[in-house]
Amino acid sequence: ECRGCNGVLAIESCETGDAWVVRVRDNGAGLPAGRADGTDGRKGPRAAKPPSKGAGIGLDNVRTRLALECAGALSISSTSEGTTVALSIPKKAVAR
């Protein structure tokens, strides 16, 4: 049950000259400072036991897979008024 929820999630896609772009946007509180890149802020190998909430491993994984599989990219922008995640998939990668 959701009480007093005013959350909005928007998903949009578009075609640019050389890529397809998918954007997911919300109107939440944004990511904490230092985490706007979607990672947990740690450098080097991850600790043996990742934090229990919001480790950022999923976004790191998506970013890595996009780059390896199709030279795609994931970008994140976040303010106190919400977060936008954009996935860009080059058209040339899909044409293989």
C-alpha cells in the first residue's frame, strides 16, 4: 500500500543520428553526493561484503555490458528534484 506517494517514473526513447537512446527519469530526492555516477563511491576491488542497500553494482554492470557488447554508454544525472538514467546504443553496433 502506498500512502502519500507522489512518485513519477517516466520512460522515453528516441532515435538520434547515430544511436537509439532510452531515458528513465524519476522525481525522487536524487542520489547522494558522490554517488551521482551510480556507483557506491568505492575505488578498486569491491569490499568482500557489499553494502546491503544501493551498492550501485547493477548500474556498474549495465554500463560495462553496454560498452563491451555494443560500444554503448550509460549516463546518470541527478539533482534534488530527481534522477535521469540514459542508455545510448549506437546504430552501427546493432547492424552487425
